[in-house]
Amino acid sequence: MSEKSTSFSIKNWSIDDKPREKLLYKGKETLSDAELVAILIGSGNRNESAVALCKRILRSVDNNLSELGKLSIKQLLEFKGIGEAKAITIAAALELGRRRRGEEALQKKRITSSRSAFELMQPIIGELNHEEFWIIYLNNSNKVLQKIQLSKGGITGTLVDVRLVFKQALEVGATSLILAHNHPSGTLKPSTADKQITNRLKNAAESLDIKVLDHLIITEKAYFSFADESIL
């Protein structure tokens, strides 16, 4: 094998340039995003190092890790030097990061504001490219008892099973609930359907002495709260 074809393998770099060794001896916080992703893929291609390749991949998504996590395996394979195994490794690592964010939010347990509800749900639905409708069930201390996905793909009256919502509420002993769904388009303006399903669930809840505390519309970086806007 020629010197050119081997020179970009991580094992041939100087200690200061090796991301694995840098993590080991200097700490994970000292590594750039590109260096961390380079550790995942191990090597670059014939013309660029793993770090250079990862910098190029990150530039394609404006150096945004959330956007990187949205790339499909097919899209990752379009980069020279990224094969199926490397693409799967990148996708798996970023999915673990997304799930970790969700677990950290859940550990807070108690919902004290629309912001805390957003922080709970954003890692789950904020970055999806399709709509999902979720219910957060709370006890009388506003602690999370359970959260479930009610529908996927869009919100219409036919997709929301009111009986299922309150059957689950009674089973877990919920005294209140919060509605949440995402808008992949990024718009925070509630639609007519959003308002209709909110009123439908609020009216049904009153007969069971259960409160609908809020309905959140969630995007990647922001949210709209029906309660904060006094339209609940």
C-alpha cells in the first residue's frame, strides 16, 4: 500500500492529532464535534483524514449536530469514505444522544411550567419530520406518571381516540394532563384542528374531574403554549 493511501489513517498521526489519544489524555471536553465523530468512523478516505472528512460532513449541515442526526443512511453514504458500517455507527451514536436528552428531561419528573413540559417533549418530537400527538399524565403534584403517543402522521378528530386518552388517565390515576404535538414545518401558530382537539379533550376531561393544563406545539427550538397565551 502506498504512503499516500496510509497517511490518513488515525494510527499514523502524531499524538496531538489523534482524537482517541486526545480524549484519553486531555479529556472528552477538549475535542471538537468533528474529532468526536472521527473517533466513530476511525479513518477517512484516500485524500482526507477522518477529522477532515467529518468537518466536511458537519459543514454540509451548518455544523449542527441535530441536523446531522436527521441525515439518513443513504445521505451519509454520499460522502466519499463513509460506507454502510460507518454511516450506521454515526446514526446510532446520534440516536443515543437524542435518547439521553429525553431521559435527562424525564428525570426532572415534576412539570412546573410550559418550559419544563417543552424540555420533556422536545427531545422526543421536536426534530421529527412528521407530526406526532402525545399526552403527558400528571398526578396532583404535577409529577409525570406516564407519557404516551396518541397518534402519528397528523392531527384530526378521527385520529385522536378520546376514550383511550381517559381510559389511560384513570388507569394511572392522573388528575391532570398536558397535550403536546410537533409542527415539522417550524410554525408555532395553532391550526383550527389544533384548537378543536384541545376543546374536545378539555370538555371530556371536565366530566371526569381531570384538568387539561396545557397544549404545547413544539418545534426544534421553540414552542407555543395554549395556557401561556390564555386560549385554553
